[in-house]
Amino acid sequence: VDGGDKLSPLYNCFLTIICNISPYAKTLSLVTCVKVVNLFELFTSPRFFYQSANNHVYVALLLEIFNNVIQYQYGGNPHLIYAIVRRKQVFDALDNLTLPQALAQAQARSRSLQPIVNQQKSPAVDAAKTEIMREMPPAEENNNNVSSTIPTATDHNRTIAQLEQEEKHSVHSSKKFVTTGPRFLPNQAWLDKVKSELPLNTIMRLLQHLSPQIDELISQSEFALDESALLEFIKNTTMVGLLPVPHAIVIRKYQPNAFTSLWFTAFLWGVIFLQNQLLPLFDGASIKLFTVSVVN
């Protein structure tokens, strides 16, 4: 999400896959829980939320993922519950969103992105980027950067607070990636639609019941409360009768569209080409990917 728009056609596809398996996720790892909640914070940030009138769809899918885990796999996922409680202000802000707040955030987003857009259009900046690309070492350094993002065994020894602090850098650094396009300003009809499509009821009830108990537990402790004790408290706290009646599990099927079809076509042909280098079946210099559109 914070790496530009190359994968933007696949956001819906990826989130749908996670949503389909979330009711059956018995034990999510600490790293996964922190990253999913950070993804929610990124999707609800003004930079992304007000980029398009339909971007709230991704937020709705993430909320459904949380609801599925809370309703069906609560006992085995205390890390996710605690990560949600720690980001209570993000959920409160979304639940209490008003039209004046939405307009102010959207206008602030437009003002903050304008200098970056102007800078990207500058010939001097383009020349500097070209010079930097020439001086960059080839693939070895990039491979190191990719491998550094893969969770290791030491991630399991860290706390949610430590992982959240490390993830904040990637969330804030995503601001440098800008998508230009028609300016979107929210209105009352859009806000009513967003409110009706975001399933916040289950999470808000969870936070209303669990957050005060955790705050009280921390305040009653004479010493710094270990995170494992909080996780054990969450695991042993029953939510029966406090949450809404569990909703039916919804499994969504893949719906092909022009954007995902184009991406998968390019990806598959790229794999075919790269896997046939020992015995060349294709002339790499002559390959060009193109699409044919049939107009009725």
C-alpha cells in the first residue's frame, strides 16, 4: 500500500482472500496482528481514505476481518485484540466522523500533496532521479532491503508496543507516494453511504467493554504490567452476551475485472519468460506485452 500504485488493482483481491480465511484463523502471529492493524490505520488515513470516493471499501473489508476473528476466533487471537485496543483512537475517530471533519481532512490532504505533485513535475527533479538511478548498485542491495522486511524468529520475542513503533516509520514514510487524479471532496451522501457500509458495531462494543477493564488493570498494578499478563487477561475474558449475535460467515468469490486480468496476464507471461532462460524459447529483445480491446 505504501509502495506506489503498482499493486493498487489487487488491493480488493488480496483483502478478499484474507477476509475469506479470517473466520478460520485460530492463532495469528504477533507480527501479523500488528501489520494488519497498521494496514487499517493506513487505509483510514486522510492520504488514502479521501483519495477516492470508493476507498472506504478496503476499510470495510478490514473491519470484516476483525469482526470474523472477534466473533469466531476470539480466544486464540489475544494479540490482535490487544493491538485493536491499543489503536482505540483510530476506531473512535472513524466511528465519530462528521462531514465538517471529513471536509477539513480532505482539504488538508490536498494542500499537503500539492507541493509534492509540483516537485514531481519539475525537470530538475526528473534529472536528479535519473542520475541517482544510474549510481545505484544493481539488485544486491534491493534484495537485502526485501529480506529485511521478512519476519524472523526474533519477532516473536518482541512486544506489540515495540513492533508498533517500528511499523510507524513505514506508515509515515508512505506519505511520499502520491497518486494524482481528480480531487475528491466528501459530501453528506458519501458520508451516509460510508457509515452504512462500515461494520463498526462489533468492534465498538468490544472496545467499550474491554478497554476500561484493561485501563483499570494497568492502574491497579503497582509495577509496570507485563504484556503477557494483559494478553492472558484478554484470553480469559469472556465476551459472551456482550457482542452482537455472530454474523453469518460470508465467502466471496473472485470477480474478474480488466485491472486484475491485465496484472495477472503480465505476471504469468513474466514467469513463463523467466523460467525458460536455460533453453531460450523466446527472444527477450522482441517481446512486447499488449492488450487487445474488442469494441462492440
